[in-house]
Amino acid sequence: MKLVHAAFVPVMFAHWVGWAISLGYISCLATVLLLTRLFWGRLVLNKTIVGILLFSALFLSINMFHMAVGQNAESAYSNLYQYLSLFIVVAIILFSQPWEMSEILKVARVIFWVAFYSIALEFLAVNFLGVSKESMPAVRYSPSYFGDFMGWHRPFGLTGQSSANGGILLLSFLLLAELRVADIKVVLALLVGAALTISGQAILATIFILGLLQLDRVGNLLAKAVLALILLLSLFLLLDLDLFQKISLDYLIYVLWEKAYLSETIGVLNGWQLLFGTLGSVAPEGGYGTEVFMIESVRLFGIVFTVAFWVFIWLLVRRARIRFIWFVGCILASIHYPTVFYIEAQLPLAILYLSTLNKSRKINVALPVTLNNGMQSDSSHQAT
């Protein structure tokens, strides 16, 4: 594997070192790539990179006011970086081409197993070996994260947030599934890792996505409809059983309805802020914080940029073999806590997009061309 491609793996540990250091690391990586291209005279920007640069410039220009005169400039910069990080990661990944498919497979496997072992090893170390949770790299001291749940430590993992860790593991799994290398060992690791997060969002999203993958294998429309109904009923029964707080219908209603605080979050925004956001410069009415990511996204980034962000995610996955499952997976992993805003989850998305571009090129190369004498020849002989 090329060193420049292996250099993307440390991005998975961004929350261990903090967003400022991770931003510096990514900036240095981008600078090295740029200087290398300039030195070898190979500076070529494809339309996706140009589009990202133009869109980022638009986002920055519209939000310049919040960064310049906002009451909390540090929070504004943090939210700005959080929003643009997916675009930045995708642009740098594309700028680091060419990638061999073997390199993509290696990086995809490393990403998945880093996501899994960061959960599993910490769970074992703290709950069974007596290792202090304070020694974990992503430790968070707020009571909701630091305290045990039902007597068990919930791993801080890569991000310090259990639901996000489960979402990262799920998207990393989907990357392996897309590349057709998700064997039974990988599936078991996904199930175990999701369970060890003790996160309702992570567990339910994982079960639902695995169900969709099984549905995708069924060709008969009637059988697909029956299995879909069984899947939905099974999830409902699982929630109705009320096995524990995180996996219960009451908790789901409590988080996504009672704690949504739609009017308190959106009602404080004027027309411009509703469309283009505030980067956090406007607080919700009464200090209420919504538990629904999409609502919070509108407060921070507005309707226009929230829609634009999800359109961009669709553009990243639209060439994938299981594109609808990818898109649903991103939504489910971000309903409560915004997994897609974590750079550790954005790396698998960027690698997915890169793999679909590579696949498209291979298909184009393999197409037969007709010669003047009517005979056919494989165009791969002409591809240089």
C-alpha cells in the first residue's frame, strides 16, 4: 500500500487527539499531496473537487457573519468544520488518486477492525480487567457518558459517544459488504460490537440494515414484501418487549417525540436563519436541546444546507450496488446522534465513493470496441 494512502487510517483516531490537531493533520496531508502534484506537474482537479471547493466557498461566505461577530466564535468555527469535514475528506481522498482496488480493500478492512476493536477491547478492559475508564483516549466526564449503564461501562471507543461508535461500525461494515468481503466473521463482529455499545440507535440500526441486506437478496416481489413485513413486525415486537431502557418503544417515543423540542428549536429562528442556519449563535428557547439530529441541523446549518448535505451523501452512494441501504444506513445511524458528522464515519463514505469511481472505470475499460473490419477487440488493450 502506498504511504500516502495508509496515511488516511490515522483519521480514525481524530477524536483521540482533538478536532484542532486532526484538522492540522488533514491540512498537512492535503498540503503534501498538493506540493507533490505540483512538483510532478500532475495537478488535475476533477469536477467533484471543483464542485466541493465552490460549495465550501459559498458556505463560508454565507456564514462569515457568524464567525466574525458571533457571541461564541469558537463554537461557530467548530460547527463549520463539522459541517465541511465530509466535503474536505472526500476532496482529499479524490486528490490522492490513483488507488488500486487492493489498497481500497486493505483500508476498508483496517477501518472496520479499528472500529470494532476500539469498542470490544475497551469493554473487556474496563468491565472485566479493572482498567480505569479515565485512561481511555476518548474519555468524556459528563455524567451521561461517564456513568455506567445497568452496571456496565459503555465504551468511549473512537469518539466518546456510544451511538456514534456503533454508527461508524455499521458504515464500515457496509463498505465491506459493498466490496463483497463481509464474511460471517465480519457480521458477527458487527453484531457483537453494536451490542457492546449498549446504544439503542446502534443496535436497532444494525438489526434493520442487516434485515434490508437479506431483503436485497430476494428477487421475488411478493416474497420481498412478506419478509419486509416480518422485519417491521419483529422490530416492533422487540421494542414492545421492553428488554431494557435503550431498546423499548417508550424510550423511542420519549427521545424522538417528547425530546424533539421542534418549536423551541426552530421557533427562535428568523427567515434567513431558518434557511441558512446560525452555526449555533442562536440558542433554543428555554435552553432546551433537541434529541433529534435533523432538527438540530436546521438550527445550526439551515434547511438549505441540511438538504444540501444529504444530497451530497446521496451523490456519494448513488453508484453503489446497495445504494438505498447505504442511504438508509446513514439516516438511521444519525437520527439521534449525528454519526455522519463524525470524521471517522466520513472516511468509509469517501472510500465508498472512490471505489465506485474505480468500478466505473473498470467497466468502461472492459467494454468491447468495434474495429473498422467489423471484428471486436477488448478496449483494455488500448487503455494506457
